[in-house]
Amino acid sequence: MEYIDLHTHSTCSDGSLTPTELVKEARLAGLAAIALTDHDTMAGIAEALSAGQKTGLEVISGVEASASHQGRPVHILGYGLDQSDRDLTLLLAELQRIRRDRNDRIIEKLAGQGLIINREELAATASGLIGRPHIARILVRQRAVFSIDHAFRKYLGKTGRTYVESARFPAEDVIRTITGAGGLAVLAHPATFAASPEQIATLVRDLKARGLGGIEAYYPGHPTNLCKQLLDLAGKLDLAVTGGSDFHGSVKPGIHIGGAPVMPPVPYRFLENLRERLAGRH
Ligand code: AMP
Ligand code: ZN
Ligand code: FE
Ligand code: FE
């Protein structure tokens, strides 16, 4: 059986491996295909596709866009997108601007705590878009915290001292843009939005009515029964099923590409189904 990982991050957002290194890591792990789904940018796709061709690994273009639904954050994965689409380009540019503003506000709040983040140093930590994990890395370097995880708990996370809520686009706008760019919009890690299976089902039905094309059923930490419930829900609503590890390299030390041992392997047939759905669009 062949396996895939449809949710990974590179240095173009907040992962620690370049797209080329990521493809090599996937080959070493014995995967047949991966999707690169950096946060709010597709800057790594060309490199990942070319590395995939060179090493014989199938690479699918993707993105993980930040959005909100009913005042709460959601992440929408987009697959098979036309990168030259104008609305998609505008959306990604706007999401990147929102991030820069938010980073500025986080840096101001940290200064209020006596922690000075040097902007040149921050820029040098990232080769693409800057997110909270980059700020966390500097806090570790400054010995202000023990680890990236500690930085999130003490300062950057939702209950941290310097948390800043991000401005967000409604999920339905993001879904519409992804679909308009020829892509399939998939709800990432549904359990991070809603706690109970009933709430998740309501969210998924809501978003399906707004053009959602799939749900991420396989995800690290999804209990087996939740994964099964999500598979059933996808079947009932005729949605695609995807799965991925949310691999970030050393930024998330416990997570390996492919997801083992904290996620069951994702069978290749889900990618075939995704491709059929995408082909049906054109
Ligand atoms: P941002 O995109 O700036 O809102 O930062 C969110 C990202 O930070 C997530 O996508 C994760 O990649 C990462 N993240 C969140 N919590 C943690 C944590 N405790 N340890 C490491 N990375 C984290
Ligand atoms: Zn991330
Ligand atoms: Fe996410
Ligand atoms: Fe992710």
C-alpha cells in the first residue's frame, strides 16, 4: 500500500525544512506523494514540484489559508490551485499584510514585557513569511523561554501575555477564492475548531453549504473514533477526505512526515479521489 501526507510546511512559512529538503524527507519516509501547504503563501510550490520531479515523489500544490467562522479561527486548505489566479493572488497578499501588522503588534507587546525583538534578526530567521514560531525561536535564543512550546504558553499563544488576535477573512470568502482558482477547499484539523463531534458536523455542514469540498479526517491527535466519524461524515455529505501530519520539522519536534506514530498512515486512494474531484471542475 502507498501512503501520502497532504499537510506540510516549509521554510516558505514556518517549517524548518526547505521545500527541497521536505521532498527528500518524504522520500526517506517512503511516502508516495505529499502536498506542500504553507500558511498563506504558495512561494515554495515551484521548488517543491521541481524537487518532486527530480526525486520521483508526487507533489501536489497547496496552501493553508487563515480564516474565521462565527468569530473563531479556522484553517482552510486549498489543493490544485491555479497560482496565477488574480483573486487568489490578492487574497494571499492581503493575508500576508495582516500577518505583518500582527507581528508588529506582538513585538510591541513583547517590548512592554521588556523583551526586545530585533527586526533584522527576525527577518533573518525566516526565508519566507514570518509567523509566531519565528518570534518564538528568537525568544528561545534570548533565553527568555526554554522552548518554542514554552514561548507559546507564556507569551504568544491564546492565553499568553502578548497574544494578539489576528484579523481574518470569513471562511466562506476564502473557500470561494480557492474554488474560483480551480482548487478544492478542505477544512483543516476540524477538531481545533470544535470540541464535540456534533459541533464539528454542524461546522462542516455550514461550510459545505458555502462551497467546502473536503475535510481533513486524518490528523495527529485525532482519536480513532473521531477519524472514523469524519470519514462517515465525508461519505454522507459527498466530501473529499484528506489527511496530513502538519509537519513543521524542528518547529514541532514530535511530528514526523507521514504522521507516524501519532496518526495512521493516509492511503494513496484519497489523493486519487481528490484528483478526480479537481478534474471534474475543469
Ligand atoms: P501564526 O501562523 O503566526 O498564527 O502561528 C501559528 C503557528 O504556530 C501554527 O500553525 C503552528 O505552526 C505554530 N504553533 C502553534 N503552537 C505551537 C507550539 N506550541 N509549538 C510550536 N509551534 C506552534
Ligand atoms: Zn505553522
Ligand atoms: Fe493549521
Ligand atoms: Fe498547518
